[in-house]
Amino acid sequence: MEDFFSRSEALLGTGTMESLRNVRVIIFGVGGVGSWCAEALVRTGLVHLTIVDGDSVQPSNVNRQLPATRETLGRPKVEVLKERLLTINPEAEIEAVFENYYAEGKTEGGADLKIGEYNYVIDAIDSVAAKTDLIINATRARGVKIFSSMGAALRFDPTAVTTGELMSIQGDALAKAVRARMKKIGLHPYRKVKCVYSTENALRIQSTDRSADRVQTELPVKGSLMQVTAVFGCTLASMVIEDIRKK
């Protein structure tokens, strides 16, 4: 497989490529963000990857999610993505877990994901409760680094995507909700958590609440676009690669 990753090695060097072949990464959520993260990592040279998601491909996923096409509707996202990743590198070890993360390092079905055995955890979960629990548990595990995605929906501008520390991110509703839940349950990350987020203000629309006979500002259906979600995913992948490169 040397020729397939020659351009990666030319930039990253043999040491980083060797590390990429040895580290273990687990991605939670392989939708509009996590699926692109997975592909970027495997295309760069990552070999050991676990993908966790309990959802199947829906028609509304086709506009932005890597596993979603008209031919894959109804199939588990993790199965479709695993098949694709193995066409990129047949020697990769891809474990597909068709369940959603729940709490305390386990899936909704009770499977222990053994988070402490991974080098990197990628959080691309939508649920505030599950995301908060994963962040806390991943930072508790020794030697594990977590990178987390905040809100990619309701935004247009891929150039506004950046990174920051969870507790200092401003203007992101998901980051705010996660911090509020942490405060409510009385638990916080054991280490700082680097996140990808957007500095662009989320779209808001005006709608009329006739019952109150007034105009109010509401969030619309959470529309999202590939040109933003894919940048989120590729940024997460770059965070892993850059962390390996600097070691």
C-alpha cells in the first residue's frame, strides 16, 4: 500500500505515518461530520478505526453525509461507511458498531466500548446528554485524547470554521448546552477539550406566533450543508493527525 499513501508520507514523514498505522481511533456519530472525518483519516493512512452510530441512512441525509446515496437508503450508516473505507484501504481494520452511545462508555444496548483502549476519541454526537457524558468519560481515561464537534447546522460559511477550547467557545448553542448540562449534573471534563466550531451566527428566522399575536424569533428546522459539515469533519481529522505529528 506504500504508493497509495506516498503523498501523505511526503508531507508527514515516515515517523508520523508509522504512528498513524499504530494508533487506535474511535468515532462516535458518522453523519454529516463524523463520516468525513473517518474518510480523511483512512485516506491519510490510519489503519485502526472504530465507528459507532445506531442510525440508518435516510433521504434527508443525502445532501451532506458520506454514506448516504439513493442506493444506500435504509442501510446502517456504519456498514455503508465501513464498506467504503475498505475500498480505500483493504488492509484497514474497521470495526462498525451499529448502536448509539448512551452513557458511561457504553452503547444504548449496554455494550462496553472500552474507551480507555483508544488513543483518540472523536465526538460527532448530536445528543447533548450523550455528548456531555462522552466528553467527561473520555477525559477521565488516562492517555486518551478527545476532539469534539460543536454545531455545524444552520450555517453557510465554511471559512468560519475554527477550533477552540470547550469552556471558552462563544456563540455556539451546542457548546452552551453542553456546559449547562455539566453544571446541572455537577461534573466537568478532567482535562481541556479542543473542539471544532463555527464563528458564524446560526441562522434564525422570523415567524408569527398567532396565539400570542406577536412576532418571535425561532430556530427553523436544522438545515445543514455539506460544505460546512465536511469541513467540520476534515478539521477533526486534521486535529488527530497534527497531534500525532507533533509527538
